[in-house]
Amino acid sequence: MGQLDKELLQELLDVSEKELTPKQTKIVQAAIEIFSEKGFAAASTSEIAKRAGVAEGTIFRHYKTKKDLLISIVLPVISKFAVPFLAEQFLNEIFEGEEFEEMDQFLRKVIYNRYEFVRKNTALLKILLQEMFYHSEIQDTFKEIYMEKIAPKYRNLMEQFLTKDQLESIPMETIFRLTISTVLGFLLTRFIIVPDYDWDDEREIEYTIQFIKNGIKGLS
Amino acid sequence: MGQLDKELLQELLDVSEKELTPKQTKIVQAAIEIFSEKGFAAASTSEIAKRAGVAEGTIFRHYKTKKDLLISIVLPVISKFAVPFLAEQFLNEIFEGEEFEEMDQFLRKVIYNRYEFVRKNTALLKILLQEMFYHSEIQDTFKEIYMEKIAPKYRNLMEQFLTKDQLESIPMETIFRLTISTVLGFLLTRFIIVPDYDWDDEREIEYTIQFIKNGIKGLS
DNA sequence: ATCAAAAATGAGTGATTACTCACTCTTATT
DNA sequence: AATAAGAGTGAGTAATCACTCATTTTTGAT
């Protein structure tokens, strides 16, 4: 279950880090598997070492503590999950050439993009989802990225889609909340809560887009 | 933070159980606090005993294992969270006398009702939210209650609100998914993810209702 | 081939874990 | 007052925990 692509892993952890030794990569892969299977607190360093095919001491050569290992795995995922689809390049593709397009287009692009990300990184996101409640470093990183990267860009973007009526009467935070919880609700349901159900993904995505679009349209 | 009302606790655990001794009540209260603060796996029975003002052995008089304690706390919450607002009495209040009313009314009633429940039981629901991923007993109970109690009643109810067009074209599972994830998204955001934000609850609830109603209406 | 630095090892550490059990205390019934 | 049963106790147990460190192995530049 959930074999980890080595290149993908490297890309995830390489954000600003130096390279990992082969054994270090093994350790990180094993840690991701076990953390997501039984949770951080219930995972033991001895089991991680065993599954990585490595002496337990090797873990502590590279990571001062077990929690250090968790943090080094989990923090880069937050950036990778939140930031890229708000990068300039991504936005330009939406507003290419002609007039800016409908909210449909934007939502569809975002959802398909994040769908792929979640599909490839389910284990990592399960860890993140679980541990964010207990580790303030994770919460702080979330807050920082949301406030500095996501909120301002998304706000600008939404203003393009909304009428003057809507902009005056509906608080932007509410629109964020409803949009994000619908999209995350879809992704979590699809990949974490009931992944074994026989979903018709294209159809579900299309319904989700229409639900958000009409839901927001009806608020004013 | 999160002091536990003793009567409320009794009511929760009394579903079909015998009474608890005073010390047992203390144990359950302490366990709820500590489980929700640090998670089940990171909570130690010695700390629970200490906070309950009880010898550690007393815990194991009443519960065979630490996990037994968790399960005895968490399973009744699932029923209490899911079932009551679908009880006959509750539904009768909505369809009282005249014609059946709008979807608005139903959603408003459900949301306010569950809002109060979540407000009073935040710690319990945080435990449930965390541990459902690791304990199959919890998942099974969820599935059972959803399939036997919630889905069939909610299906009947929704059929009252939807036109023939909608009933034929939109799968009911999709409507469930969108509705539930929007409502849970609101409650989780409000009470667990960002409880310290200065929410205007009445306004948010009203927006949430309109969002769902118009979102579904637009699907056909 | 030499050798210094980095990587890896695994036996060993004290602390903590969930759980046991022989025993005492409390309570209610007679 | 006697007694039986359940509630409560807390010292004790083996297992496991995260982490250390003296030592060995691997690596890469010369």
C-alpha cells in the first residue's frame, strides 16, 4: 500500500535542503509509512529503523530527535500543498490572452491540480492532518503560509469573479471558508475517509465545481 | 479549558450502560481531557490516574485496557452526534401541521442543533476525529450508524425538497457528500481549527445555509 | 595505496510504559 | 455486630521507549 516514489520524495524534501544519503532516504520513506499507519506517537524509532533496513542509531545521526524527523518530513509538505497552484505561472495560464475566464475554469484547474497532488501524497497528508493538532510548529507554518501566500492572492482573484453587490455584502473570509471546506471535503472524502468507494471522479469534480459556483452566486 | 459538565457526561455515557462510581466518573473526565490534549497514544494511564485523583490500579478495575477506556468513551459519542436530530420527534417538528417547509428550515434546525452539541462536546469530538483513523471499531460504528440510521432517513427527507429533474440526474450520495462536508466544515472550522477567531456565528450559519441550498439547486 | 572525514553501527542507558495482584477499605444487607 | 462483595490501592513487573557513544565501515580526494 502507498509505495513512495523516490523522485517525488526527493522533490518534496529538496525545497531548500541538502541532498539525503541513500540510508537517510530509506529512513524518511519508512517513517512516512509508519507515521501514517499508526500515528506519530505510536510509531517507534526501532520499527522505523527495522523497516528502513538501518541501525537505530543511524536515525539519530541525521535527526536529533524523533520529533525532528517528523517536522523535517511534514513542514515542506505544507508549502508544496498550498503554494504551487498560486504561483505566477499557474495563474497566468488561467488568465491567458483574452478576457479573464469564468470561476469555473479556475476551480476546475485548482481541483484537478490538487487532486493529483493528494493522490500521490496521501500518506504525507494523512500525517499532516493528524499531527497539525498537536504540534505548534505545524500550526504556525500553516498560519504563515495561509496569511502571506494564499489569502492575499486568492482575495485578488476572487474579486475578478464577483459582482460589486457580492463584494460589498459578503465577507471574503466566508467565501474562503465555504470554498476551501468544499474542496478539501471532496479530496478528504475521496482519498482518506472513503477511498475504497467506487467514485466517478470526473462527475464528482464537476458537481463540486457547480455546487461552489452556484452556492457563492446565491449568497448576495 | 474545556471543563466537563458532569450531567452532560452521564447522559452521554448512560446510553445503555450501568451507572459509574464517583471515581470512575473522575477517570472518564480526566481521560477525555488528556486524550484530547495530547492524543490517545501519547496519553499515559499514570497521568490520567494522577489528574483523576485515583490510584492507577483503579483504572484497570473498570477498564481491562487503556484502549477499552477510549472505546467506552468514544463509541457512545458517535450515536449521540449522528442519531438524535434524525429521531422521529425532531423530524415531526419540522413537518408540523401545514405543508412541509423549505430546505432552509431543515438545514437551519440541523445546524443550530449540532452547533450546540459540538460547542458542549468539543473535546470528545476532537478525540473522535483523531482516533477514527486508527481504530477499526470506531470506523465500523460510524459506517453502521451512517448506513442504517442517517442515509435512509436523510434520503427520504431530501426527496421532499428536490424536483423530479434533480432526483433523476443527481446521485443522492453526491448531495450527501456536499451537504455534510459543508456543515462539518463549518463546525470544525468554528470549534476545532480556528476557535479563537471572532466569528459572527448567526451570520456564518445563514451564509452556510444559503450556500448549500443554492449550490444544490444549481446542480440540475 | 593512503588517509581523513563522514556515515553507519548496535550494544547499552535510564526512564517510562501498560498492566497485575495481594491486600485494604467501604458499603449494604442481615 | 457480622459478613460478603465490590471498590480502591500502590508497590512491583517485564517490556519497550527515545536516545547515546565508542567503535567500525564507507567514501572520495590525493
